[in-house]
Amino acid sequence: MFGLIRRQGAAGRLLIAPACISGFGTDNTPFAKGHIMAVELGGWDNSHNIVPQYECWQGLQGGPWRDMEVQIGNNPTVNTMIVRMSYDSLGDTLAVNRARFQNGETLFHWEDSRIPTRFEVWTLTSADPGNYFSSSNANKLLHADTFVNGLGRPTYDHPITAMPAIDRKLWISRFVRGQVAAMYEDYKTEFEQNKLPKAIGSMMASKTAARSTPVKGIAKPARSSTRIKAISVGLVKQPLRNPEWFRVRKLDLVRRILLLPEVANWLPLERASFDEAVMEAMVY
């Protein structure tokens, strides 16, 4: 892809990007319909400029592709962007991988013949590639390949051999939030089941206290060392709205999550670094 850079902002960008030119459907996948050349750099909202890219990798600050777009946009000396994509995977795996993904297996790397496996990007400051845009140039592709091969190493090189770290973090965070919410539901159910017996116990304790009220001329009874504590009568539906519940159980929640079978798919560093602070950042 050869593109003359026109820094224009993204105001004219479509709310919903066109479909990928390859026909790969990104619904219910970790992919977004990514622009090969960003709209704010002069790219257009057309399927010929759209390929599947990991969602956070291409769209969020800290994602290598998005950070590259910002760097190019902030460099006024760059006037041309060239992108060469490689497709090294074979076969149509969309249905199989989508089923795995929807079944909760979210951290695996997707391989499909329609997903680029490498993006090589050259940024130029003085070249005039206008000749390659001419539809009358019968050997346009041949000349373009020759031109690119003579450029040497790309300015940016993005091989895609695994789900990017920034996308793994997103899906691990969603998993953790879901597990914490489920654990809170278990707590709420147990609370509701035990509320009536505890309430009866509290009532009995109140009656006992009433019978023990000192009467004039009679010594005050000794205070019992065991007392039935008052219980909370209110519950919220989500732990995000019940920080006290979350605060006192953080360590236990971390331990329980690390014992779940899905955590076997986390990388060793992801497991080793998962502590109370990391979990709290994911939940809140």
C-alpha cells in the first residue's frame, strides 16, 4: 500500500468501519477492522484499506500500531507511507476459532489466511511515488515492488506471532472482572440464605438482654463474653459498588482466581505478577 500523507484529523471517519477486504468477519473475535493507513493520515474508509488487526494493538495508546500512527502524524517531514503485509497462515479457521473464543478461550493467537502475519512500514520524506498511483501504469505493481525492495529495512516492522500483550491484558481483565462478580453473587446468595437464621438469633439475643436488665435491689448480671453481632441488611448487586466487600476479601479473591483452570493459559509472568493491586486495577 502506497499512501501520500494528508494530515486531516479523524472527523470524517465513519462510525462503523467498512468490512475487511479479505472477507474476514471481526464480530465475536479479538480483532477490529483496522485501517492500513489511518484516516487522520489521509487513509480512506474503504474496504481496500481495511484488514483484521488485534483490537487494542491497533486502536489504543500503548498499542504498537496506534503509537506508530501517532508518531507518523507528529512528524511533519514525512510525506509518504508505504505498508507491505505478509500472509503466512493457511486455511479458513474463523468458525473454529470463533467457537473457541466464545467458549471462553480468549488468549490464543489466531491464524487464518486472511489475517496479516506481518506489517512492514516505510515512511519517506523526499520520495515521489506518484508514478505508482497512475492507473495507466501497466507495470505499476512490478515497479512498486522494485521500489520497496530498494528501500532497505522498514522504518517500523510489526511481526504478529502471538496475541499482543496489550490485548492479552484486556481479555485477562475481563475474565477477572467476571470472576469477581460471580464470587460476589455466591457471597450474596450465601448471605441471603443465612440472613433469616442470623436475624432470629439477633432477636433472641435482644430478648435475652431485655430479661437481663437490672432491677432495683438486684445486682447487675455479668456481661456475656459471646455476643451475636449485628449484620448488614443491605447488599449491592455488583462488587464495583461494594468496595468494602472487595477490600476485605482481596487476598482471598486473588488466591481463588489463581486456582481456576483458565489461568493455566496465562503466561508465567502474568501469573506471578497477579496480586491484590493488579486485581484491583482490573476490577476498578
